[in-house]
Amino acid sequence: MKKIVELKDVSFDFTSSRGIAKKILSNTNLVINKNEVHLITGPSGSGKTTFLQIIAALRTPSSGTVEIFNQKIVNDTPLAETSHFRSKIGYLFQTPYIPSNLTVEEFLVIQSSLVGSTLDAALNSTKEVLERFELQSFTLKKPKELSGGEKQRIALASLLIRNIDLLLLDEPTGSLDIDNKKIVWDMIKELRDEKETAIVVVSHDKSISKIADYSYILNYGDLQLV
């Protein structure tokens, strides 16, 4: 198996503005390989989003080591040394951001262009992903014309265009109805099955457990395999 991420004895402590210390992670060890889905659940406020941010190299741990694509990440790692692999990481927020002045097609074309595609190639990639996930009816719509579920599907499609190797999902179906949840999970499953992407999901939605290879509970700093 190709290793994508490894956490070794990782701890993360947070001190609030009121001086109250909270342990988000405590001596955590985790290996994420290509073509695996890892599900993380836990109480609200338990640090699940912070955990994702550490995996994405957006935060550095208080102690321990984080390796992403076989590169060790530390506090003083130069941005230039991490930029080459950041393009391989897709991060989907619970409330995705799509610029209000862009149509869905324009947004997807820009996302494709970010990885060096020519305009013609970006247009072709956009057309393919819209057809593949039956999103053609949204092509000329702007964000204000989309529902929450539609925005989530478009945001996920924008990540698929980029050919990422690691997908991080922060409560991707938290505000969706049953039908849209199924569509989103089907898109994620297809990404794993066809492109062998490594996927880490933070979610309270138990339905994702059907496609998860590993499930964990994060509670008061302790990550437990269930």
C-alpha cells in the first residue's frame, strides 16, 4: 500500500482566550494509505476539524511528527516545500465557498486551470465532470441560485477535476437531505474506487460507515479505533 499520511505520537494542545487549556490530540498514531476511507466521529467541540487541519498541514502539532507524501512537516517548514503537495490535497468544508460572481461552469474551469490545464483542456474537463455527475443543469447558475446540497456537489466536483490524492471532508453532508447525502457519498465512493484517493471524513452521518475502511472516535484528545 502507498502511504499518504502518517502521524507519530502527535499531540495538540489549545489554550483559549480565557487561558483554559484543552487537549485536542494526545499521542496519536495514524497511517492513511492510498485507496482508504477513514471516518472520524466524536462529540461537537472535540477537535475533529483541528485534526483534519493537522492532516492537511494547515496546523502543526504541539509534539510528535506528521508526514504527508513522505515529507515531514514541522513549524518552520518553508511554504515552498509544502506547496508542491498542497495541490494534491482537496479540502471540502461543511459550507463550501463558491464566488458569488461566477457561474458554476466558470468556477469549475478556474479550478481546472489551477493545476496547469490550458483553457481548452479546462473546458473539456469541466464538461466531462458535469456530465459524469449529472450537473449539466447547473452550468450557468450562480451560487445564489443553488441549494446547499447543490453547492456541496459542485464543490466536490471542483476537487475531482484537480486529480487529488488526499481528500479531507469536514461534515460534508451535515445540512443535506437524504437524497443529496446519497449523491455526495456516491460521488466520494466513485472517487475512491476509480482514482484510489485516500479519504478522511469527519462526520456525524452514520451512513458513511458503509464505505469506510476504518472508523474512529475522537474524544477529549483520544483517538480510538472502533
